[in-house]
Amino acid sequence: MSSPAPVKRWALVGLGNPGEQYANSRHNVGFRLIDDFTEQQGWKWKRSLRMRGLLSKGEVEKVMIHALKPYTFMNASGKSIAALIKYLKIQAEQVICIYDDLTLDFGRLKLSIGGSAAGHNGIKDIQCAIGNSFIRFRVGIGSKPHSEMDLKDFVLGGFSAEEEKILIGRSEFYRNSIGQVIQQGPVLAMNNINQYKPNL
């Protein structure tokens, strides 16, 4: 069986909530990673009313990337992404969505296609808007420290000093992993990304 033809255009989406009060929260790790990636590329962000968010674009090894940070708030992310894929005339399979996942150990990265939203309301909204075939770039934020803690307080809370150290130390790995998906496609990239388990 031959490998799928390489994709020449991707929509790269980071999920989060707009506003300074959410900037360093666990729920905004998608914004954080996409900011880090676009900054390394030297791309600039521009506000788009049509896409209901911030847009940035450029080429990576002759592959065109349209980066998006929806400003609809997390639980209404689907509206922004649906507007982008309609504008670009692409399929949901060409959307790479970066977001936080509390079912994964902190700092762990897992790449997947389809599947359950696992209680993530932002992903539920995207599924309703564009279907379930988009690529998921899931970044582990760990679980609540105790069962009595409200989930909202946990995901909207900030990282500890130790967690910040881990994220900074893994930033190059995250950037390179995004690059692998862009260049190789998700199926080939999964083999490397999902099997990599560094000591955290």
C-alpha cells in the first residue's frame, strides 16, 4: 500500500481563550505552542473578522501553512475553524488542531485522527462544525491534583514553576513535531511522535 500524497496546504489551529487573564492557563497551551511555532518562522499575526480570530501564514519547505488562533473562546472554536476551511477550500483532513488534554500525563504529546472528544468542549464544538476527521495534536496537562477540585479551576489555572520548566524544555520537540506532521502527514508522523516518551 502506497503512502498518501503529501499535503501542500495545512490549516494549523491552536485552541485557547482570548484575554490576558487566560494567557498562561493550562487551557491555552494550544495558543502557546502555535505562538512558539510561528515566532520561530518569523510570521506575523493579523486580526481577521471573517475568521473570528488571528491569522498568520507562511511556507515551510514549500508547504503553505495558514495558522489560526480562534478568538471565539474555546467552547465555540468550531465557528472560526469552519470559516477558515471554507475560505481556503480545504477539507477537515487538512486541519491540525493543537490543544490541551487532561487524559495525558503532563508534557506528553500524542497525535491522533478522529475519536472521542474526551469531555473537551472545544473539540466537541469543532466536531459539530467540521466533522471528526481533523488531526489532533494533543498536549498533556495532567489530571486534577484532587477530585474535589473544580475542573474549570484546574484548566483555567496557571502552570507551576516545575511545569513551566518542562514546557520550555520541550518546546523544540513540540515545534519539530508540528513540522513532522506538516512534512510527512499524520500517519507517518504518528510513528515517531506517539512512541517518544522522554523522562519528564
